[in-house]
Amino acid sequence: MSTLLHQLRFDQKIFWRNREAAVFVFVFPLLLYALLGSVYGDLIDGVPAEDVLLAGLFGYGAATTAMGGLAITLVIRRETGVLKRVRSTPLAPATYFVAVLLSTLVTFALEAVALLALGRLLFRASMPANWLGFAGAIVLGVACFAALGVGAAALIRSAEGVSAVVNVVILPMAFLSGSFGPTNEFPAVLQAIANVLPLTYFLDIVYGVYLAGESIYADPTALLVVLAWGAAGAVVALRRFGWMPRER
């Protein structure tokens, strides 16, 4: 346990010392919420716009923090030889990954608190109608998108190109899924694509716990789809993840 806590503290220090990563992962969702909250009107589909947008940015934050941030971190560490050196130490691989995942969870939990505070202070947004379900959604989002992030890291070969690949995946997914506003006016082909994306179903869960006070289990279909995407990412990670640089 002491080794795990030590590694967790180390990962948190490394994250916050990297200002570029902190801006991309932590600050960008806050900035987007401030901008979108200033643009949209009073209601979106009969619900206060500030609440709908806040729920959407929780989903985007989960994908950016857990999937994007983790993929970028692991690929850079692999290609710079950090993972190779970690693998040669007595630190168990399982302990290393648990620490990395816990660090991601801590970061997203802090981001969720910051989003709630920003929404309350700037736009008088509502607090979660179901706090326990909201906390469960945070854990679920990190678990699903972290698995996808490790799977993506296993497939991406280049440290120079990892940020571009991550953004090409996450930003369109967030747009199509409704993180930045309503999608009911989108063309049918875009809505069909959205209907297979994990973020669409994660947002359904977030809307339920945050806006309606539902249980995290209220929409079994959405829960199963999110878990299935997470499982798919985990399978890819288990089969393809490597500790050695690939560009040398």
C-alpha cells in the first residue's frame, strides 16, 4: 500500500508540473463551459442551459482526462524510455497502473468540483440531484475512458503524433455526443454515428444522475454500452500494450 501511495503522489506531482498537460486536461473544459454558458440562451429542451452544458462538459472532461490524458502520458513515457525503466524496477506493473488510474481519478474528481464551482459562481447552475449517483458516474467515466486511453496508447506508435490523434478522436466524439450542446437538429448520418459512441451513453447517465436525480443504474442500456466500450479498450490494452519504445 505504501508503494502504491508513493507512486500515486509521484504521478500527481508529474501531472501538475506539466503545465501544457494541465491546461489541456484540466483547464480546457472549464474554459469551454465559461464560453458556452455565455453563448447559449435560457433553456435547452426545457432545461436551464447552464445545467445541460455543465452535464455535457462533465462527459467531455471524463473523455479528455481519462482517455486523452492517459493515452498521451503513456505514449510519451513509453517512447522516452520511462516505462522501460519502470518495468526494470521492483515496482509491480499492476501497482504502477493502479497508481496511474487513481491519479487520473483524482484529477477528474478535482475537475468535476471545479466545474460545479464555476457553474455555481458564474451561472447559478444547479448542484447534482443525486450526489451518490454523480460520484458513481465519475468513477464509471474514469474507468471506461481510462481503459480506452490505455488501449489507444497501445495502438499509437508516435510520441510526436499522439496529441493530434487524441484530439482527432475526442473533439468530434464530444461534438457528436452532445457535450457542447443539443444534437437533435444534426443530420441523420451524424446522429447514427453518435449512437455508437461511448460518450453518448455516458452523457445519458450523467444527465440522469445530475439533472433528474436518477440512479446510475436507471438506464441499463447506457450502462452496458459504456461498460462494453471500457471492456473493449481493456482487451486491446492487454493484447497490445508494450513497455518498450517503438520508434527506436
